Amino acid sequence: MAGTKSASALAASIGLPPESHTSFFITLDKLDKIGWDGVTTELTGRGVPAEAAASAHERIEALEHAPPGEIAGALAKAVPELPADVLADLATTARGLEQLPGITWRFDPTLVRGMGYYTGQIFEVGHPDLSYSIAGGGRYDKLVGRSLGRDVPACGFSIGFERIVDLIGAPARADQVAVLFEPEVPLTDAVAAARKLRADGRTVTVVRRSGKLGAQLGRLEEAGVTSYVALRGDTAADALLVERPLGQAQR
């Protein structure tokens, strides 16, 4: 997680003019690949004074080592020019993240995601088994307004589906269940039944009844389904789901 306003304020605080901010961000984004020596060399090569590059290094390292609950205060100290509302928003986000179970997060002052596109906090989502992010996004309050003619608060992110597939990795369980529902059964009831089965870690597919039952069950079996649950119009929504194995079912 980072912020476009904090990055811009950092660039200004070390004495960089607005026209130099973009090149500063581009170089800073390479930190995880070329290290501080590489970043310093590239910044000075772009005309950034050595003292400004050293100041950026010092301030960013101070932010990287700040405890989660003290990030807003550390940022206020490192970049005094930041408005109070930016710091308050950051503190609110930090408190919210602290209350989410099962995740680890950190403030990354070097994160850059198209500074001309985003208007506030930006973030990336990673996984401990991967060296790259699987999702990323942020605030873009001005973007929707370009089409509507009025500003609309907005926040969104994109997901790398191929990367999610890489994470899934393990094959599905061998047993697959089909929720077979008659046409008069509401689709919402069929989906609710599937949700109950999935709660036990089952692989479930929802299929509408059509044609001859025996032929349809045969097609499901060929597709790898090992059992099915039949929902009829008189099946109560809270009824016990009766699972029938394929291959042994009476058709």
C-alpha cells in the first residue's frame, strides 16, 4: 500500500520540480530490482542532485521501518508538507487493515502505479508463494467524471487471472457433485444448495434438468461427476440434501 499524494509530496520535499516527478517515480519503482545504489546512480544521471537522492533514501528507509500503527506519524515527520486529511485517511486505512484476519500488509513508499491515473492511495496484493503481485489498484476519483461531467469517488483493482490459476495449482478433489434441478425450481434455490455442499470443500456444479434423466446422468458421469442431488418443485428450501452416487443410481 502507498499513496500518490505522499509520493508527490516526497518528491517536492527533496527539492524536485513538478516536471521531474515522473522520472523520479519511474526510478524509485525499480528499487526492488536495482537497490539503492542503482536508484541513486540513475537519479543523479537524470540530473537529481546527490543531496536530494540521499534525502529520499533516508526518508524512505525511515518509513519502511515504521510499525504499522505509527505509519501516519512517521510519514508526517518524513514529509511535513502532507495535508492533514491525507494522513488521517492513511491512519484509517491502517486501522482497518489491522483488523482483517489472515493477511499481512505493509506501507511501501516506493510503490508506483501510473501516478497520472490514480488520485489517492494505491495498493498491490501479493502471495507468499509468488515473487510478483496478483492484483493491484487504488483510488481514481477523477476518472469517472471525465465521462459523466461530474466527479465520482471510485476505487478499484485488476486481477491477474493467470496468476490466480498458478496459485490454485493442486487438482480438484476426485468427487464432484451435480445439483440437478427441475425447471420449476428457482435458480436461487439451486445455487443455495450448491453453496451448502461447497461449504464442505466439495466441487459442485449446478445443472438444469432436461431430456431423459438416464441420458443426462450418463453425460454428467462422462464429465467426471461422481454423484448428484436432485431438486424438485416440492423440495423445501431447508430440506436435507440427499446425495446419490452416479453409476449406482436408479435411472
